[in-house]
Amino acid sequence: MKRRVFLATTGLTLALAFATNTAAWAENAKLKIGFVGVTSGPAAAWGISNQRSMETRAAWLNELGGVKIGDTTYDVEIVAFDDQKDPKRAIAGMEKMAQDGVHYVVGPNVDDGAAAVRPVAEQNGIIYFPYAFPKELYTPPASNAILGMVANYQSGPAIYKYLMDNKGVKKVAFVAANESDPLSQRDGGVEAAKALGLEVVSDSVTYQVDTTDFTPVLLPVIQTAPDLLVLSGVSPANAPQLIRSARELGYTGLISTETAQDATVLMEGAGELANGFISVGGASTPELASDAMKEFVDRYTKMFGEYNDESNTKVYALEYIIETLKANPAAIDNVEEFKKTIDTFSAPNPFMVGDAKLSYVGTTSFGQKRQVSVPLVVNEFKDGKFETLFVAQVD
Amino acid sequence: MEQILANGLYLGAQYALIALGLTLIFSLMNVLNFAHGQMYVFGGFVTYTVVAQFGLPFIVGLLASAVTLAVMGALIERFLFRPVIRKSKRDESTMLLAAGIAFFLDAVILLLFGEKQRGVPKIVNGVFNWDMRLIMPYDRILIAALAVALIVSFILFMQYSRTGRAMRALAQDRMAAQLMGVDVDRYSMIGFAIGAMLAGLVGGLLVTITGVNLGMGGPTSVKAFLMIMIGGAGVISGAIAGGFILGMMESVGLTVLAAYGDITYLVIFITLMIFLAIRPQGLMGKPWG
């Protein structure tokens, strides 16, 4: 009896080992793409939408059999690191990516984190896609950072000009959180508004991100009676409260921001008071979205329970990395090859209808192509949904 | 000026309610509950889920927050703090435990409720406007009134109920209370449950006004500690005073100092440092603890 059990067990073990070994032989190679960004704390929504967009797209590509780069087919593996919106953690995250042999990283999400990781990225041959706006990251001699979205100094003037021409805006006020990103976005916005001939009636009021009552914050701003109130760099967590407080204080003018927002969050937090709120939307509208974009939204929703409108933009960075590597397989472990490909790169954009292309832009703003080309979509919130106000292109 | 005072009173009422729970736990168990802010956030998310997801009335959401957090508080005291306090005489053991619970709750909140800002629709529409001198939405007035009612109820409960008297005795002298027959374990658990419940109730109340998100826990705890430092740690009247003082300082600072940038909290911190250097036990605390 014992011998029979022994033989059966040995046979099963051998069969299992063989099966496992065969499966291992059939597996694709791994293409590790990093993410270093904020996935905890008040700004968690920014980084989580990044990470989940990457994970959704990677799972989808892997399900299709992986991505073929040169003669090798890879499964995409996302290596994520929460920098907690702390530059020191962002550096640690980028160092971890270097140790793991990752050459392409999405993030960080904020200015100081993106600036902090620059030396690590440059020393270790990493190309990174920040969602941060300091121009020095993208202008020569810097060459390893590629802006993953439209910057406020690109979208702001377009929005103000539109509102001047179409809504008769003459006076503008700025409010920003007391943090590096919103403050630098406010300064850029003030500069752009003045250049367009707008009168800036208030630009010194700031707030703590953990403010629970914005009435005292906004009171002195509303008293300056602006036609347009700009919420510079406002996070999705603070936007509904600021809108609500402004309206409750009797403000009837326009409110706008240059950051992306989430329709559900606005509806829950401000309800009808958010109607008319203008924001930079994700790079997709119902008119622009292709079937692939719709499928991406479905897959994201199935994987994580709820879609985040910010992912309309954040779906792009991984796509750009993979398509550029496909265009030049030598860049798989050599970012200098990647940089050579940037100038001439062009590939079909799967997330937009028509013959839209993926390509790098940014020459006007940075003197070199260090920005992904995504449409600048400006939205107006109305009854729980975003309606497209206008669509423009950077560069 | 009327607007500044009204804003200060509104902020003060909510701050005082947040500080009450923290100071109660500190007075009973000598525990600095760093997870108080996370409990506040959890309470907000429970109300959000009940009201916005299940479509039930706001009061049901509020009760659900109170019950959930009371149970959570009782369990945390019974299974985490009690054994640690029994085995370790070092204060830092409970502080580390509280910090660990804060991180744990952050992770649980992310897992259960997600990363997005959440809010529930206004419970009362309309804005009170007194000749543009004083503007206050009705829902804020209601929430401030509810907060004041809860503070008064809490004081009455502590003053006149048997449980309240037992907890006060425990806070004054743990050993003497034990010798007089007070069941220390039982009342510590009840006290922790009430403290957590108060945090949950504020979260539930404020989710209609400010909404709630994953990252609010830490800053809320910091503000709560500020309040009990101003008023005096472990003293209920001190927590209330600390809450109203901080609310008023914030309201005045944000209006008067607006032109100089965001220096309100800088000024508050400097004032607090000077104040604590002169009176380290706070307004109503005793120098001997």
C-alpha cells in the first residue's frame, strides 16, 4: 500500500513539475514599466488613476498575447511605488526602479517630486513621464523627462482667451493651495492673464489642502468681484468645496481650473452649484473616443469598480512607451535610442477616432519634443456630466 | 466682522466635537490616539455609503457612523490597547500602536471606499443672507447646531450619568476609582468607544459640508492635538475651549492675514509655541497632569 502511494505521489510530482516547466517555457519575457507617484493621502486620486490606467492597459495587452518589440514578445509588468507626494520618497522610488532594471517610468505626479528624481533618472538611464509642469525638466540640457499631459501654461491662456472672447471676462481672481504645484500654476496663470490684458483683482489668497471650511478663505476673493475665479492647480478633493463655498457666498461669475476633475466627485460634493465649472478634461470626449477607448473604460471599471475621468489622459503614457519601443527595439534597455526615436516617432492613436496619431510635441514650449501629444479638451460641467467646450492641440 | 465671528463659531463647533473624543480617550487611558483623524474619516465614509450608495436618510447614515465607530473603538481598546497597556509600562508602546492603527485604517479606507473625494447632497438648501454682512448656508447652521447639541449632550452625560461619573473618576485617579469598585476595564472600553463614536459622528456630520477623502485623517489628528494642547490635555472643558479658540483664530487669520499669503497657520503655530512655553499644561490643564 505504502509503495503504491509512494509511486503515485512521485508520479504526480513529476507530472506537475513537467507541466510547470512547460508553462514556464511558454511564458513571454517581461517588460517592466515603472510608476512612481502619489497613491495615498489627499492627492491619491491623481496617482491611483495613473497606476490603475497602466494596470488595466497592461492586463489587456497581456491578454492579447503581449507586445511584440523586435523579435521578442513581452508581457507588460507594472512596478508601482507610492511616493506619498514626498520628494524624498520619490527619489527612493526612482532608485528602486533603477535597481530593478526599469528604464521607463510614469510619474511623479507633482512638481517637487519630478524635479527631485531628475538626477537619479539621468544617472541611471531612465526616461520618465511626469505630470508636473516645471519647464526646466523638459528644456535642454534636460532630456530624460517627457511631460505626460497638457501644462497649465498651455491650457490656461487658451481658456482665458476663450472666456474673454465668448463670455466677456475682464476681471480675474486666482486662489491656490499653499503647495508648490498650485502656487507655480497660479503664478503662470497670473502671468498669462496679464499678457492677455485681463485685470487680476486677487492673486494672493491661498489655503491649506486640509481646509474644512472655505468660506473664510474665499470671502476676501469674492469681495473683489471677479468675472472669473481661477482655482489654480486645484485637486479633485478641494474643487467641489471651493465651488460650493463661492456660490454660497453669492458669487455668480465663472469658475475654472487647469487641472482635470472627476464628474462624480463634483456632483457629489457640489451638486448643481458646480454647473458651469470649466476644467481641462481628460484627453477624450464622447465625440473623440474610439471603440478601444470605450473598451478601456469598461475594463478599468470591471477591474477597479469605478472609472476615473482623469484616466482619459493617463491611459496615454504607457501607450507612448510601448509604441516608441516598437518603433525602435534597441531602446528596450537604452534610453539614448529612445531619445533618437522621439523626433520622428509617429503611430496610430488607438484611443481616438479618425486618423489621429501618437507623436511627441513640445518644441514651442521647451525647445525640443518632450511632451506627449494629447488633445487639449476643455469641459464645462453640467448636471453631473462634462460637456466639451472646445478642443485644441498643443504646439 | 459678523461673518468672521460666524465662521469662527461654525469652525469652533466642529473642531470642539473632534477634540472631545480625543481628550476623553487621553484622560481615561493616557493614550494619544493618533488614529483619531482616521476614525473621523471612516465615520464620514460610512455616512456617505449609507446615504449616497444605499439611498437611506441622512440620520440613518449618522447613526450607522456612530454605531460602527463605537464598535470599532470598543474592539480596538479590548484587543489592542488593553493588552499593550497591561504588558508595557512605556508610553511609547501605546503611541506606536496608535500610529500603527492609523496606517492600518488608512489602508482599510482605501480598500473599502477608494481614493476619491466623497460627499453627500446638501441636507438643507438655501443660504442665510443678512444684508451681505453675514452669509451662512442653512446646512452649515444646522450642522453647527447639531454639533453644539452633541457637545451639550456629552457634557450632561459625563456630568449626570452613572457611566459618566465612573469615567470622570477614572480620569481623576485610576487607582482610587479601582479601589472604590469602578470596573476599570469596562469603563475604559466604554470611554474609548464613545471617543471613537464622537469622531465618527463629526465625520458623518461634515461629509455633507466638506466631503471626505482618504487623506484627511492625518491633518485632522494634528488639528485635534492642537486643540487639546491649547485647552489642556485630558480636560473636557479644555477641549471645547481649544476647539473654539482654534476655529476663531483660523477665521480671523484667514480674513485679516489674507493679503500676506497663507500665513494663518504659521501665526497660529508661533502663538501656540509662545503660549505653551508660558503655560505648558494648556488653558485648563493641571501642571501635574
